[in-house]
Amino acid sequence: RLAMNTNQFGRTFQDRTHAYVVLPRLDGMEGKMLHNLNVRGKRGNIVQTFPGVEYDFVPNKLAISEEELLHIQWTGSNTHNNGGNGGDGQTGDAGEGTGGTDRHNFLQMLRSDLNFPAPFENTTMWDMVESVNHPKATGLDLAIGFATSGYYCGMSNFGGCPTGYHVDDSKKGAFQQQLNNAPASYFGHVLRFKKPGTCVYVCTRNNNFTNRSQKGVLWVTPKQK
């Protein structure tokens, strides 16, 4: 006798389907390996997210060649609802910022054992890269976009940063430091590398050093001769 109930076959208990779009490559991407760096997991602690996982970068350790490309992007939600804390240790959505929302960002740290990002002046990542999809964006523009999850797309209008979305626009409202008013999803940039190096990075909203970590490391090796 099989331990199954055919009345249950047509039911969906947890719908984990996702829709995504594959875009054509832009000029400068042809023939190059393109790596995807994004996020996984959901809001909550290790019990509340089971059988899923807490927030993490994926891959959180990545070694690539200087001649390859990297697309850093992520998706989130404003409608996550695991209910209030029911006292059972499973319901609830422990986390930072507004309940029921997912947010991410990407800032460089100086070392992997730290839990706070480096000031822009001390970073090396943004001198290593340039944007393929927005080649006029400066390193500062890239750092601002990734740090604010696209709330600001850069310091000023570089051609791909419209009015109302850059820091220099005086009409732009104040940025909420836990990303509450930032977009849940961010298309990011496809990056090409100008030189090799190492970048350790963190999500400042979700990296709670007492019980959960959202960090990663990127190694860029020299071109093969």
C-alpha cells in the first residue's frame, strides 16, 4: 500500500513559482562570460523561513576573471506576510525595516570580519569597474545606486539617471536609512573590470551580526595571457 492520498495531488501548498525575463545582450557583451550575482532567502529568522533560508547573496563567494562580466541585481517584495508572532516560534517576520518588506543593498567592506561598510573614499571596488549598460556612470554613481537599491541612481544625471532619481535633484525626498522607501527590486548594472582585485561586501539592512549574516566576497583574477 502506498502512503498517498490522490485527493491531495492537485493541491499547491506552497507556490514558489517565479517569472523572469531574459534580455538581449548589449554591445560589449558578445562572447563574454556573464555572471549573475543576486540574492536568495526571505524575511525572518532561521525558524520562520524554514524550509527556505534567511537572506543571503548568491553566490556569496565568487571568483571570476578580469575579462568576464558581472551583473549585480536583486528582487524583493512589499507583500511578504508571514503573520504576526503567534508564540509558536514559526510565525512572524523577524528582520529590519518595515515588516512585510524585502530590501537589499551592496556596499564594500574592508575585511570580511567586519560588520560595517567602508567610506566611499576608502573603497577599491568602484575604481575596478565600469558599467556596460550605463557607460557614463562614474564609480560614485555606481556606489550610490547599489547602496540605496536604486532610490538614487547616481550623484547626477549621467544619461541613464533621469530627473527625480539622483542626489543632486533637490526635489528628491530624504532617503530612509533602512531602505524602507527604496525599490524592492533593483536592476543594477552589468559590470566590466578594468583591473583585478578583491571586494568584500555587505547588505547593511539585513546583516544582523548577532544572528544572521548577509555578506559576500568577490575575487577578480588577472586576464589570462
